[in-house]
Amino acid sequence: MVATFEVRDGTKGNNDKIILINGVQITYIELAELLIMLCKNEDEVYDKDWHKGRFMLIEFLLKAMLNLEVSEEMKSEYSL
């Protein structure tokens, strides 16, 4: 199954947007729960001391959030 993403106008003001995944609005709580699941998975898959596990995911997400994009450089750096 492929997820579909849609951005619609929100109700909080002129520039407010809501994000829908497969037609359903996602909340901050749901987003946090999803990220926690991904972090736990990274720790399971990359369970050696020399792996960064969830910390690599957190680092990637922090860079993406600070830059408001996923650059080609980031894709290369994280082998995406």
C-alpha cells in the first residue's frame, strides 16, 4: 500500500494547513507515536554498539526540520 499525502487549508488562519495521510488528518500525537515506533525499530535493526540506531534517525530528522527540506546531500549522507 502506498500512502497518499494531501495538504488542505486549515481553520486557524489564512496560512494554516492540515496534512492528511490516506485522507485522514494526522495529529501531533500520532506523528510522535509513529516517530517513536521508527526509533524503536532502528534500535532493533541496528543493535550493535557502533551503530547509531535511533540517534541517526533523530539526527536526520533534526537536519530536515532545521533546513525545511531533505536535500540531495542528506539523501547521499544517509544512503537514502
